[in-house]
Amino acid sequence: MSTFNSIGQRGNVSVRLLGIGLASLLILLTLASASLSIPTQTSYAQNSTSFASSFESLVKKANTLSQSYHNATEKAGKDNKTIIAITDSYQPKYQSLIDESKSLQPPQQFQNATNLYTKSLETELQSNNHLRNSLATNNSTENKLSSKLLSDSFNYEIEAFKQLKASGLFKIVP
């Protein structure tokens, strides 16, 4: 492997840290009022307070998983084989979070934000897989795609949180 590719791929991991660090400031959600209760809009949807609690739990799990993945890949340093193995081992964990997000039953007013957050998780997983492929093949296109997808994931997450914050039930905590 050439020094240029190693540095470029290593830089991608550092960029991933920046994205995760910024996301960490934004993803801790709390209820603005624990006593607020809005009736269920459909018989299958959770009420707003229950949904907020479920969503907050999901976000905390996702943040923990992202931090854990980053820490593990950072610890691996420039050992591409180890990073590939780590990425492979985290794939089912990310998929589990995606499945949990898809199983949420948000009130109608939170459906779009929930879909955006699910898309954020899916896109982060895709980014990780493209990083893995980049390291396995030395393909710079895979590396660029990984970075773009990570940025897209962050943007979906930000948009989801903006929509949730606008409802007044959630407060973004730095």
C-alpha cells in the first residue's frame, strides 16, 4: 500500500471522528416536559411522550455504537485488516439499530423525522461498508463515497432533530 493511500484513509477515520463528535453534541434528546401527554393519533402509534422516550433511547444507543466503532477503529491505527474485521463485526449491530428505528410507531407528526433518522442510520452503515471496501481494495472512489455518505448521514440526522425540536417536545442538549 502506498503512503498516500494510507494517509488518505487514515484522514477519513479522523474526519469520521469530527462528524461523530459534532453529532454527539446534538443527539442527546430529552423531553421538554416529562408530564406532557398527547393522545395517540392512531391505535398503533405510541403517544408522544412514549415515542419521545423510545426515540431518546434509540439515539443514545446509536451514539454509543458510533463512539464504540470509532474508538475501536482508532485503536486499530493503520492496521487495515483489523479495521475491516471491526467494521464487519459492527455491521449487525448497526442493522439492529436500523431495525429498531423502523419498528418505532411514531405519532403522525413525528413520522418524517423518524424516517430521516432511520435514513441517517442506514447511510452511516453504508459509509462504514464503503470505508471497509476502500481499505480492502485501496480504491479511492470507495473512500470518497464513504466520506460523502457519512456527511449525508450527519445531514439526515440534523434534519430529523430540527423537525423534532420544532415540535416542542424535544430539546437538543449540547
